[in-house]
Amino acid sequence: MANNKTNKMQINLNLNVRGIPQSATLRINEQSEELKKQGRQIYKLGLGQSPFPVPEPVVEELRANAYQKDYLPVKGLKRLREAIADYHQRRQGVSYSWEDVLIGPGSKELMFLLQFVYYGDLVIPTPSWVSYAPQAHIIGRHVRWLSTQVENNWKLTPSELYNICKEDPERPRIVILNYPSNPSGCTYIVDELKELAKVARKYQVILLSDEIYGELHHRGQHVSISRFYPEGTIISGGLSKWCGAGGWRLGAFIFPNSLRWLLDSMSSVASETFTSTSAPIQYAAVRAFKGGIEIERYLWQSRRILRNLGKELANKLTSAGVKVPMPEGGFYLFPDFSFYKDKLNAKGIKTSNELCSNLLNETGVAILPGSDFGRPADELTARLAYVDFDGARALAAAEQIPSDKNLNGQFLETSCGRLLEAVNKICDWLND
Ligand code: GLU
């Protein structure tokens, strides 16, 4: 009887949500934790969580503001909005006022709100981060995938964007460009950004530039496309990646003045849903965006570690015959295992999903299938997040090595040994 009632209620589940599983990144993390609890040795290369601790001055600021208990304005704390506008002026030379900034509990929530309030297609390259398309499906928006090529480091070309826009020039669209890229680790050079900006301007698309990994450009040379298409670009960022604070849930969107109406609509919906973002976290975030020498040093060492580590892991995979672009930012690799297709097929592995679940069962290495990133199910690609190491220890060890030196094999062995082991396991498994 009780069961019958439950079933009846379940029938009323929103059609867009029916059958939607938990997000791939969170699912693999919880599954990995579960396997660890069962005593299995698991290499956690699934969830993309920064290995580095939150910089000390930012933690101190959070401590000092633990008493902040009042609701803050829905658009965010004025001091934080000012700090973020200044930060963009300083870093990118694009001028914004504090009123152009909207704060939210993670940029993911703001992306959802944007798609919710703006009626238009979602246009994203394959591969793309796991949550853009599911958000569109939940809201009922049409998703257009733009194909990209491994030979071009999975980057979107202006002609690929142009071809979609010219089919129906007046159609409202949100195009998401995410770089340094999750999942490929690759990024765009200035000329490529300028060409993409030209197409975006011609068709007046809303360009959501997801720059959450911008500060983790391995050489500290991130350039925002907002420089070249300021009037149509919304920049998405936050504390999660460069500040090691994913669990703090602090995201920000920066709008051009011409899109203030979108910011206002999003904040009206926010006022009826999450109300405002956590007060102590916003006070602490002011410190993070103000920057300074300590934070610069932390960033410099984080980039140095990720650059050397990413290169080492990519080289290991390449020498085993795996196609993988050299990462330029962030902490992801997007290998293509098709070199091993016949061997894997013979083992009954035909999809990226089967590849990842067999790999996890047989070696304990957790990675995510390319199909979660919009790639065809039978393409043997996957995303590997090289984050399973003690970031605090690695930062301390890097400090001991002169800044003009590369972080050598010895450093990587002692500070990031689990990752080298995990990639060796992948290679051995492929060659088994
Ligand atoms: N952005 C991270 C990832 O791609 C995790 C955060 C999330 O998916 O919510 O793994």
C-alpha cells in the first residue's frame, strides 16, 4: 500500500528530471570513498578538487568572520563585489564596477540560474564539463554540441562556431567557452580568442566564459576573452580551483553593463531560492581577491607543481601510445586510448564507460569516461584529474627547490608519488 502511494507520487516527477542520475563528478567521488571504506586501495583521479589548502591569510579572515550571522544582500557583499571588479581590472585590464558582479553559492548555481532566466539554446564544445548539458536538460533548453578534434587539442575553432550560428542567425544562444579547459587542460592563445570573439559579436551570442581555472594557467598567462567581446561576455569564476576552496561554495559572475538586465533577473530568482551566499565565506573571499604577496607566492608554486606534474603524466601516457594533449592549465588530462582499441574490445570493453569501470575494478584507479563530457559512447576517451596528492606537503617541498629549477623526478616521486603510481597502473593495465 505504502509502496503504491510512493509509486503514484513518483509518476509526478518532473519529466525533465526523470531518470537523471547524480552528477558524474560527485558520483565517482562518493563511489571512490565507499570503496576506500571497504579497504580497497583507490587512486582518486575522478573528482576535480584542488589538492592545495586554502591560503592561510584567507583562512584567518574566515576565522575572524565566523561571527557574521546576518543575511547579506542577494547580489553579494559590496566589499566583495568591489574586490572582484578590481581584481579583473588588475588582471585583465577590463574595467568593471562593483555593480556588474553577482555572487552565488558556487559558479555552478549561477550557471543554472543563467540558463533558467535566459531563453536560448546552449551551445557547448565536445568535450565539455559534465554539468553544462544536464543543467540545460533539467531546465528544458536545447543543447547543441560543437565537435572538436584531438589534433587541435579539443579546442573550438571559429568556423565550428560560425557554422552553427549561420544556420539560424537570429536564434538566441548561450555559448560556453571554458579555458583552461576542464576536461582537456588546454587553453586558447590571444589570436584564437580574437577570432572566436568576432563570430560571437557577429551573431550577438551570450558568451559565458568559464574562467574558473584561469589563475591555474600553468604559466600565469591567462587572457580573458572579455577583452575582445566585452559587451556580450559574462565571466564566470570563483574560489573553488585557484584558492583550493571548492567546499566553501563561492562563485561569481561579472557582467558587462549591457547585460545588467540579466544580472537583475538572476538575482530576483536568487532572492526566491538561495537568498544570499554564506556571509563568513564572502568576508573571507574579499581577502582572496585582494591578493598580495603571500597569495601570489602560493599561486606561483601551485602552477609550478601542476605544470611539472601534468607534463610528466602526459609524457608517461604518450610513451605508452596514448594520445593526450599536453596540459597548459588546471589539473586535468583527457587521454584517448584508441591505440588499444582492439585489445580492449577483445576484453569486451567497447565504451569509455566500460573502460573506466573495468579500470577501477581491476586497478583501483578512478577516472571519468569521455561520454560524461559529451563524447560518443564508443570513443575510448576519459578524464583524469591529477589531484590525488597532499598539496600542503607539495607546496612546502617546492619552496625548498630554487625557483629557476624544474621540479624534478625526485620531487614528483616524493610529493606526488600516488599519481605516478596511478598512471603506471593504467599503462600496465593497457599492456596486460
Ligand atoms: N568541477 C569539478 C570537476 O569537474 C567538480 C565540481 C563539480 O562537478 O561540481 O570535477
